[in-house]
Amino acid sequence: MSAFLPLLNKRAIVTGGSRGIGAAIVRKVAEQGAKVAFTYSASPDAAQSLVDELTASGSTVVTLQADSADPAALQAAIRQAVDRLGGLDILANNAGTLAHALLDNFTQADFDRTIAINVRAPFFAMQEAGRHMQSGGRIINVSSNVAVSAAVPGASVYGLSKSALTAMTRSLAHEFAPRGITVNAIQPGPTATDMTAGMEDYIIGRVPAGRMAHASEPAALVAYLAGPDAGFINGAALTIDGAMTA
């Protein structure tokens, strides 16, 4: 008996898909049958390695270079994905940045880039994706558990940006719902990626589960929200953080 592929022939784009949680999302939705495009900003080798890995197993995967800080470039990448995949059913807004500093040391450049990538980029990605999606479309925003509790010194701007993304998710769910399109967010806690490298000892002591998430775990939640069983989940922000903010 062949395996059940809940995303068979769906067309997906993942922003920031070359590394970390983004790469795990690309793998998961491809494994479940989707044709996938993903953007990357400055990791061409990692992007090509992921393409080679997945195409070797028979998946359709497309890479698109685009800096999420540039809304025009990001929207152009989404249009390219639509052309190359033949449409769009799923958008996973994963691209993000973390600048960690106390208030007195936080620069305006880091503030502006954090908002540009973590808030402005997903907004304009959803705007463009919405022009191409039909009923049954799925939008999933990768927020963070700091949108629930940012009780970490130096995380004020990151928390601001992710709280804004979660709030935007809830509002836009109302706009998209009449069209049969869902908009949800996932709020991962600490996840073992290059973004958290070197912080493990500090972080793990704050997580009741006693470990960091594997990137495949938030990716699996994204894939579920993109699938056929999640059609009545809309405007939700689902936290996946080992009870860290419970």
C-alpha cells in the first residue's frame, strides 16, 4: 500500500528555507507530496544542498534568491514560484532575524532590520500570496513563544516583532476566511538551529521539557496546518515550546 501524502500536488513556498526551521519545513512538506519553492538570502550552498537532497528522492523543489528585507524582491520571488509551480496553495512565512541586545546598546539599524524581516516581510508576502491563492489555501506564520512571554533581557525588539506577527495573523484570518483560506501562526520555543548555537546551556535550564526542540517538530506542526485536516483552524497561534510558557 502506498504511503498517504496529505499534501500531494499542493504548491508551497517557504521563506527563509535554506537552514534551520525553514529547511525542516521544506523537507516536511516535500515528504508529504507538495511541490516546494523556497527563498534564501545569503546561503546558496545550503540552498543547493537541500535541493539536491530532496530532488534525489523525487521531490519537486525550486530555489529563489530574495532578501526578505526587500518587499519588492520577496513579492517577485512569490510570483516566480507561482509561475514555476503552476500556482500556490501554501505560504509558510519563516524568514526571521534575531538581534539580541539590551536597550542601551540596541542600534537603530538592528531595530529597523528586525521589523523589516520579522513583520514587514510576512505582511507583503501574504499580500502577494493572497493574489494567487484559491479556496483551500493555507498561510502559516512562524512566530515565537516570545510573543507569549518575552521574559529574557535583550529580547525586547525580537519579542515586539513576533507579537506583531501573531497579532497580524489573527487579524488577517478574518480577511481571508470568507475566501476559504486559513491564516495561522506557530510559536516555537528554543529550537536547535544555528540561531541558537552556543546558547544551549542557558536555554535548556529554562525549558521544563529539559531540551530544545528539534527543527522537525515545529516543521511538523506547519505541515499539519497546511494539510486537509486543519481547515477549521483559523486565526490560531499554536505554541510549541516544551511548556516553557505554560
